[in-house]
Amino acid sequence: MKKSIVFSIMLIILLVTSCKGDNRGLTARADIIIYGGTSAAVTAAVQAAGMKHSVVVVSPDRHLGGMSSSGLGFTDTGNKEVIGGLARRFYQLIYRHYADSSAWVWEKRSEYGNRGQGNPAIDGEKRTMWIFEPHVAEAAFEEMISHPLIKVYREEWLDREKGVRKNGNRITSITTLSGKTFSGKVFIDATYEGDLMAAAGVSYTVGREADTVYGETWNGVQKGVFHHGHYFKTDISPYVIPGDPSSGLLPRISPDDPGENGSGDNKIQAYCFRLCLTKHPDNKVPITAPEGYDSTQYELLVRVAESNWKEFFSKYDAIPNRKTDVNNHGPFSFDNIGMNLDYPEASYERRKEIIGEHIRYQKGLLYFTATCKRLPEWVRERMKEWGFAKDEFVDNGYWPYNIYVREARRMIGEYVTTEHDILSKREVPESVAMGSYTMDSHNVQRYVTPEGFVQNEGDIGVKVPKPYKISLGSILPKREECTNLIVPVCVSSSHIAFGSIRMEPVFMILGQSAATLASMAVEERKTIYEIPYNELREQLIKDGQVLEYR
């Protein structure tokens, strides 16, 4: 009898321990596993659920929506006519929100108007709104993803070392650092970094290809090419003591020559945070000096100001409720040029350091602009009017959740989109999306010219003649590498082509197309390569996607 009791107790302990282990090493199964918390991850999940498939979203982020809910409220759209499907639905949800008078807390709807001539905020006829506050975007994404077939796991980071399990060229499961395992039939990497893609052994590249690789003109190093105003227009010394090389370089200036024009490198365009600031006194949090603040980091801004530069506030773009989406502008601004070069392949710990450096730099720049007496008084006084918005990013110190990863890894897949596709110089096969934005790259490096002055390099802006197609092959890995992974964000493209593709509406469109293909593959028990394009095209059009433009 005693042995029986002891055995029972041991069995209970074993079961309790086992349950705890199961919780810690939770395995979730679904038809489609999406890794990422971006806008593309949301549209992919919604599309798959709409096609009646179970979906698990494994998000490193607590807040969904990527940059669209992290400060980038002044949407870069290009031609809005080619934005359809779930992407358009998102902007219609934004319209619905602002149609309610209660949404206008800090200003009247009539006071905001329809900002922007070339980029109007509101299209009443089509019931879309393209400019919005971060928290409104996040609420729209949460509404979209609220579906019984979608399960979201937040703050789950892929184990990049040993977290991808494959059987041949098929992924069978992924495991996160917390020990949770997710198995599925088709996987979608919807991250800005391409971490799942890389961990799965899929080919990719980082940086700028030489022009000779794909016969391009606008790839690689672009010294002396000034398409925007983000360069030094006057001769400014890069040295601590102006004109004295022996005094050393000022901070954030590279001693290295960029290389020959058109040559390739492993460098990427600069990152920044898209800040949400406000002037409303009742919604304003004061800007203070960040921990580790060092005013000497901003000496170049003083020298730019001394050159009679007056564009300090040129990219404080108005969004509703007396707020602004702040972007980089000018030769020395919010882009932390050259300080992100190792980010794409860096460890999580190193990425955290890079992000911390960017936060320190950008917060410090705000404080410096408001307090440095060597800057013009009008600049300081105007900067003091601004503060962080009290009702944005409230659980993150009023600071955006995501840094703007404009470019990281790019897959080398079945089809590589290049400037020839973007500029409509060749026919694009098997369209699954359209883009239309300028081929746009921010600066890559800051260097010293042969004449001994500071200059920026890498800023490109080449307009596209008309909306262009994006090929199915650009979201598919080489089939011998993986037959059940789709990549709608870190797409297979050259650096300069990605400069046009990398817009949030396009990512949403590609996320939907990726999930459509994944769902059809599950339904028909085929690989993603075995689905006839005509069938895929028919489904995409049925669901509102725009695949061609005349």
C-alpha cells in the first residue's frame, strides 16, 4: 500500500514537471508559420486566415506593424492606384478612424485639412487616408489580425544558431530563444532583417553590388551624385581644428575613401528613428539630454549652420492632431550615417548596442539643437516648441518601437529584380505586386574629399517612369535551397532596386501575395514552386491585388 502511494506521488510529480516542461518548450502547429511583426507579417496572416488556413505569427516585437506603427505615418506611396488588396484595406481603416470626430483630440479636422499637394492625406472618394498617427496604425493592424485562425506569439526571437530544423530542403520547424517550437507546412520570413531566411541556409547578399553585376547605372558607390539636398553644399572642414588634419577627424566621419564610382561594397544606407513630436502643450513631453550625452558629436551641425543653412525643420511632416513624422533632411541630420554597417548580420546583443547608439545620437541631436548657443537663436527657440507626444509609444518612453531598417539582407532568389525592372526596361515575368516609388537610397558613408572637405556618399533618387511589376521569383528562394519558405520583405533584388521596393505599402502587398501562394500550396499539397502562376494570379486579382498598370 505504501509503495502504491509513493508511486502515485512520484507519478504526479513527474506529470507536473512534464507539464512545466511542455509550457517552457511549447510546440504550436499551424498550416502557415510567419516570422516577423511587420506590416507584411500582418497582411500575410490575414490573407492566410481568410483562405481558411491556421496561422501562427511569431513576432520578435510586442507591437505589430513594423515601421507603419512605429513613426512612419507620412506614407511614401508613389502611385496609389497600384495599392490594392489588404494594403488598401489598412488605409481604409485609417480613413474610418479619422472620419469620427472623436479622433481629433488635439486639433480640429478642419485645421488639419488635407495636407500635401503631391501626397494628400485623404482620398474621400476611395475612403482612404494615407497619413496617420502611430497608435492609430497599430490599432488598425490589431483589428485586422483579430481572427480565430490566427495565433500571435509576441517577443519571441528566433534562435538563429540552431532554431531552424529542415528535412532536406524543407523547413519543418523553428525554435525561439525561449524554447518554443513552431512547426508548419509553409513558412514566411516577414522580418526587415531576413533572419529566418539566413538561418534556413538561403542565399542572400548585404550591401551594394557593383554596377557591372547586373549591368546597372545607379548601384554601387555614387560619389558626387547629388539627387536630393542631403549633402554638404559648401566647403566644410572635417577636422577637429578646421583645416588642420593633424588634429584628427570629427566624430562620424570615415577616414576611408569610398572607392570608385559604380564599385560594390558591403555597406548599407543609413538608419534613423521616425520620431513623433508635437507642439501641443497639453500633449508634450519635454526633450532632455540622454544618458551619455556628448555635445562634441554634433560639431558638424554647427559648421553647417554657419554656412547659412536654413532647412533644419524641412522634414517635420504634419500628421493629425498637431504631431509630426520627423525624417532625415540635409547634410547632417537624423540619419546616423555609417553607424549601422554591421547591423544586418550582427547578433541580437550587437544589434541592441547599435540601436542604443542610434537612440543616444538622435535624442542628443534634438537636445543639442534646442540648447547649443552656437546655433542660430531662431533654431533653438523653434526646437524648444517641440516635445515627444505623450500619447504615443507610452510603454517605451514615448520613443518609437522600431528603428527604420531601410535595408538589411536581400535574398538571392529565383529572380533578381534590378533597376531594369524598376525603370521598365524589360518585361517582368509573373507579377505578384506592383511598386512605383522613386529608387531611393539614403546616404551610406561620410568621408573626406581629395580637396580636404567633408562630404556624404550614397544618396540616390531616380524617378520611375511608371508603376512596375514585381516578379513572383523575387519572393522565392532558389528551389534547391528551400521549397517551403517565402520572403516578401528581404526580397531578391539589387540594392538600388530595393530602394524603390522598400516602401510599407509594397511590403503589405507582397505579404498578402506570399500568403496566397502559401495557402494554395497547403490546399493542393504541393510545393510553392508547383502552383501554376495562372491560378495564383486569378486568386490575387480576386482578392483585390493590382498586378499590372496601363
